[in-house]
Amino acid sequence: MKINIFWLIICCPFFVFSQSGGNSYQFLNIETSSRSNAMGGDLISIDDNDISLAFTTPSLISSNMHNNFSLDYIDYFSDINIASFQFSHKIKDFAAILIGIKSVNYGDFQGTNEIGEIQSVFSASDKVFSLGIGKKILKNISFGLNLNLLNSSYAEYQSAIFTSNMSSTYSNIDKSFSATFMAKNLGGKISSYTNNSEYIPFELQFGLSKRLQHLPFRYSLVFHNLQKYNIGNEFSLLTQTNSETGLLTEINESFAKICLRHLILSGELALFKNNLFVQGGLNFQRRFDMSLSTFSTLNGFSFGIGINLSNFKLNYSRSSYHVSGQMNSFSIMTNLSTFGL
């Protein structure tokens, strides 16, 4: 009976589809895991009981995470603050669940009239409430699904949507290899900001990770937005003036650049008996979209460190999005069982 209920929950999201495109609900794709941010984002394939990664990728939820707890904080841009927490619990021998909340606070704003007189003060925020379940269905294959309720509030405008992430992970411990395929942001709207159409950013992702046999180094490749071939920036210039002829010429990206936009490349080096981790990543999409042609920067690159300290795991990351600013994130993880809880 429990198995039948599990498969019913797993198959349910296939009846509700999201549309790709549009700019609504992009806060769904903001990573809260410092480890994921340090490695370029969308770190979906590493299967080593990291609860902060399982918040987004439910097939990484396992019984080995029983009573694990994680708290994450992001110092975002323009005084935007993002916080999340996750807690995992084992349901006997059936499966494991994860409960999580993500909150995005954009701060307070002033409402003015046409001549600049302050008429009101309002706030803006987004919140995500998540319940995930993961189960090993074969020796090396696990399946997972999370159900997310999202509430968005911008002044008098309110919106609520229901989404889910569905993923499957293959993990071979003997070869230190794992791979994940995920359908992200399946779902539909409960209520909209206005009467206009707003799209949920549906996405297909595939990632793989391998730890080298004779070196404490793990590399990861993530391919994102696989549901769409060309994910180039829609605001990029499509034409430029030829300096010799003065005529407008069309700008076309090469096949290689179009393909690289889908790739996130990252690595993690473990030192001092796996007590210190040095991480780095390159997000090609971010690199191509946010770089300036007149100024060389580290846009698209990110780095971080992780420390195992007694009963706690600490992570810090710094991601370069643009020459005007970087994003800092912090995570702390522990197991509540070590405190008798």
C-alpha cells in the first residue's frame, strides 16, 4: 500500500505542466546552498548527504540525512536578503522527507505621486514552503519529488503558485560517480498578480559528478535549460555598425557558444582528511550575459570554502555576477541527534 501511494505522488506532477519563457517567478531559481553557489549554481548531481543540495534536488534526500538541519543566508544585491532552512527526517524504512522554507526579502519601498511626494511605504517579499520525499528504488537509483507552495507579495499585488521538482539520481559509490536528471518547476498558478499571463520557469537539467581515484578532487558538469536550444540573452544587441562600411550587420552567436551557455563547470578539492574543501565554478551563461565588452572581469566565476568543525559543517561562497557587485552566501549544517534531539 505504501509503495502504491509513493508512486501516485511521484506521477502526479506529470499532469501539471509549466511553460518555459517569461520573467515571472525567477526567485524560484535562486540557489540558497553556499556549496552550490560556490560551484556555479544548480549543483544537482553530488550525492553525499548534503541536505542543502537536497532542498532543490529531491532524489538526493536519503535516510542517511535523518535529523540533519541546515540554515542558509545570502547577502544578495541592493540590500536584498535571502534566508532558508531545511530539516530531514527518516520515515522508518519507507523513505525520507525534507521540510524547507526559503524567504526573499526585498525591503521597503516608497510610493510617490507624479511630483515625487511620498504617498505610502510598502514592502515586497517572496516565500517558498517545500515538502520533499526521496526513496531508493533500486540499488544505485533513487527517485524524489518535492511539492512547493509559493507566496509572492509586492505591495497590493499578490500571487500564489504550486510547483514541484522531480528528479532521479544514479549513484555508484565504488566508482565515486553520480548523475542526476531533473524536471524543475512543474506546476501551475493558484492566483496571479494581475489578469495578464505569467509563466513559471520550467526547466530540464542533467548533471554528473566524479571524484578522482588518486586525487581528492571532484569535478561536476551541469547542463541546464535543456528544453530549449538557444538560451541567449534576449536583450543582447542583434546588430552592430560596420566601422568600414557604416552598414548594420547581423550578430550571430557561434554553435559552440550556444552550447556552452547550457554548461556549468565546477570542481571541489578536499584537504586535511576531508575537513577542508576548496570549491570553484564557472557558469558560462552568466559569463556571456553579464560581461562587459570594454572591461575584463571575473563575471560567471565563483569560489567557496567548506569546513568540518566538530558537529558542524560551515560553508561560504562568493559569486561574481557583474562588475558592480558580488553575491556572498553562508551555510551551516548539523545533525540534531548529536544534541540529543
